[in-house]
Amino acid sequence: MSLDIEAAHPTVAARIHGLDLSRPLSDTQIEEIEQASGTYPVLIFPGQYIDDSQLLAFSANFGPLQPVVSFHTAVEDHRLSPMVSDISNLDRDNRTFPAGDRRRMNFLSSRRWHTDGSYLPTPNRYSMLLSYTVAKRGGQTQFADMREAYDALPEELREMVEDLVLEHDVMHSRAVAGFTEFDEAERARFTPTQKKLVRRHPISGRKSLYLSGHASHVIGWPVPEGLDLLRELTEFATQPQFVYTHQWSVRDLVMWDNRSLMHRARRHYPDTDVREMHRASTIDDLSWSRPKHSETVG
């Protein structure tokens, strides 16, 4: 493998050095990045001074692009492209959201452990998050390895969860965060979906838990018993030995595999400071195949 890979965590994360993502990648480089993600589901590309179109071009190498899923920002108020999620606390005039703003409250659920897009019919495969600012204190992103957590489960618990199916509902995760002001149109847009709790990764071949704060209950179980199991599994899977904490630097691009991880954002201080990040995502469409590129070195 020709990539310059430096482990940032024994199982979860690695830095990829020497790539300029403003330039097209060769097929070999793309395939090596994807294979590396099977070992390290968090890949960090430092110092990427790219624009949104280049972020999207890079992301499109790893699956069909996911359009922005918007809750409390009207289309006319979006600062960015419909394909780039604005993970920022800024309005169209680049002013930070005031206390109590619906858009600010909507971001609070990202501080709970979750998996991007697990509530969608076709969930997210990869997320690519580009940092424009760095918090004075806090503001890290944490990632929990669901492969290592599955392997470490007590045998009895592993047998119990093997064939379970969970219901995922974005209204549930936001209600847990204390934010329930959704109108009927929003509820109709995001109907619950069902996903297997244990899945096998197509690259690594490893089994992992598919957990998320969006998971509301276990299909076929009484709701209280299902919630108790989900709480137990989440507490187990987010123990320190399974978690990598990413301390952001300006213009880090972090790519992670939602099929192997949960993640959460941490509070930054002071919260009135600008936090600007742009995210592109791909969906886990199993019918998709990567178009071939020239072998130009990026």
C-alpha cells in the first residue's frame, strides 16, 4: 500500500499524510483509502485547503452523495450547497445563533452518541467533515468502535443480539435531547426505518453493532425492555477502550465509516465562538459501483 498511514489510535483512527485532496485521486489511491477505512474507520487528512466542490468531488469517490437533510433551516436560509451539510453555528449573515434559536437547539442531539443517517431508508456510508475553525477549548469529536465492542460482548449478550432488529426514528433522538417541536410535515418526511443490530462489514468482514441514538426500540420486544438493552449496549460500546477522541486542527478533513462507528460532538467553550464545519456524506447504496478514473497521481 502506497499511502502514508500513521495510526492515531490502535483500532479506530489513522492520519493519511501526503495527499492533496484539491487534486483528483487515481483509482489506486481511492481503493487504498477505502481499504484503509476497513482497518481504521476514522481517516484524518490534515491540512486540506479545499472548497466545497472539491470536498464533494472527493466524497463522490466513495458512494452516491447524500443531499442535505434539513430540519429547522428553511431552504432559502441555507448558506451552503444543497449537497453540503452546514455543521456550523452561523446564519446566512455569518452571525452566530442566539440562545434559544431552533437551529442551535437542533444541533444538541449531535452531542449524544449516534450514527449519521441511521433513520433514513438508505443510511449514510461515509461522512466527510472539514474543519474551518478550532475551538479555544473543547469541540472534539469522539468515535466509538462498534467492531471492537461487538467482539468484546459477553457470549450470552452476543447471542442475544445476533438476530435483533431496531427501529430508528430521528424524532426519538431529538425528543431525548428535549427538542420536540416538529410539525406534521416534518414527521411525515421522516418515518421510522428498521435496521439489523448486528451487521458484517463488506471490506473487513468483521461483525459490528449498528447502534445509534436514533434507535427507539427493539422490534418485537416490549418498549421498556428494548430501551434497557439499548442503554446497556451503548454504555458498553462507549467505554474508553473503544473510543478515539479527535482534537481538531484547522482544515482537518475527517472521513469516517458509519457502518463501523458511533460518534458524538463535544461542547466547545465559549459556545458563542464561531464553529464552522462543512460535511459531505455518501449513502450506503449497495447497487452503486465506482466509475473508473485515470491513474493520475493526486
